[in-house]
Amino acid sequence: MHGRRSRFLTVMITLGLAFFYIPMILLVIYSFNYSKLVPVWGGWSTRWYEVLFASEEVWSAVSLSLKIALVNATFATIFGLLAALSMVRFGQFRGRTLFGGMLMAPLVMPEVITGLSLLVLFITLRQVFGWPENRGFATITIAHITFSMAYVAVTVQARLTGMGQSLEEAASDLGAKPFKVLTAITIPRLMPALVSGWLLAFTLSLDDLVIASFVTGPGATTLPILIFSRIRLGLRPDINALATIIILVVAVCIAIAALIMFRQQKRDLLDQQLAKQVK
């Protein structure tokens, strides 16, 4: 019975991984297709990579998306950290339930509603204060921070809840001030969650199409919007080349994040052992 269950799980996992990764593998292969028609194989070539690197429109969209994603991920991580600390370390305070509900709302709110509400907000701000004059980098970044910080807060909150406060209490008993405890002990121990949250916020921003479509304006085209507009007119091989580069970059980032988390886990184990010895 145990052997059958093990084989069944192995088959299901294999089918799931194949369903997920085979299309990516095919996309990478067809990015080296010489033919202009995507479904027709015309031999191996780097022709479409040359077309891609020569396209100013694509790299302008890539540059804008990366700038937005970097700013968004940084501020979303900072705000998410502060929100998680408030929920876990500050105990019960007035309005805690309301604050937690508002913090989690972007996780369940449809993107269409979020994008529409932010569009109305920016239009109202322009009418009242004259800002923003044009919707673009600033409006997209603010919109992305609005929903990205919720994902970071959940990630950091889970880490805070699970790691306990023994080291922090030991440092306080030895005379460390709260800010010193936060910067020297809490944040370093949270680093795997912060890195994960930062990468998650970066990916969400880089991938967003719906919300960005609402809050952007003429002359501010992000990469997802550009790809979607091109695919509507038919598949183009240079999009396959662009997607292949994105897959490679994401794979490298995941490998680096995994290495950082592995090293941090080893440090946490050593810190816990030292804390037990101090007590």
C-alpha cells in the first residue's frame, strides 16, 4: 500500500512539473527558431535575439519596468517590515483588527477593482492638487507598493511568529536598547524573509499588467503592457527571445536567494544554540 501511494505521488508530481516546465522549455527552443512564423521550425539561429537587442521600444519598456520594480520592492519591503512588526511585536493595540484587515485586503481584492480605485484617486488628486500632471512612473510605483507591501508583510509576519523572541529577550537582559535589538538581532534574523519578500514584490511589480494598465498614461509603457499589445497582433519570435532572457534572470535570482536563505538558516541554528548557553 505504501509503495503504491509513493508511486502515485511520484507520477502526480512528475506530471505537474512537466505541465509547468515543458511549455517554458519549448519557448526557449523556439526563441532560437530562424523562421518568422513561430509554429514553423526553420533551423537554429540567434536572429531574433539580434532583433530584440536592436529594439529601442523593448528596452525602454524593460528599463521602466525595472526601475518601477526596484523602487517598489524596496519601499514595499520597508513598509511590510514595519507592518509585520506592528502586528507581531506590539501586542494588542486599538485598531489592530482594522489595521490587519486593511493590510490583508490587497491580497483578496480583484486587481480590476484595485486599479480602478487607484485611477479614481489619481484623477481626484490631479483635480484638487494638480498632481500628478501625467500618469507614469510615479503613479505605477505607488500603485504597486500599495498591493506589494501586503505580500511582504505576510511573509515577514510568518517568520516573526515562528522564530520566537529568546535572542531578543537575552539581548535586552544584557542591556541592549530596543533599536539596537531591532537592528542587530531582529532584522538579521529576518533577512531570509526580507529577501523573499523583496523578490516577491519585485516579481509582482515586473509581472503586473492589470493595475498598471489603469494607472499608466501615454509614453509610459511597461514590459507586460508592451508584450500584451504585441501578442494581440500575433505571436512574434522576438517575444520568445525576451521571455527566455527573463526566465534566465529569474532562475539566477532564485538560486542566489536560496543560497542566502540556506546560509541564514545555519546562522540561526548557531544563534539559538548560543542563546541557550547564555540562559
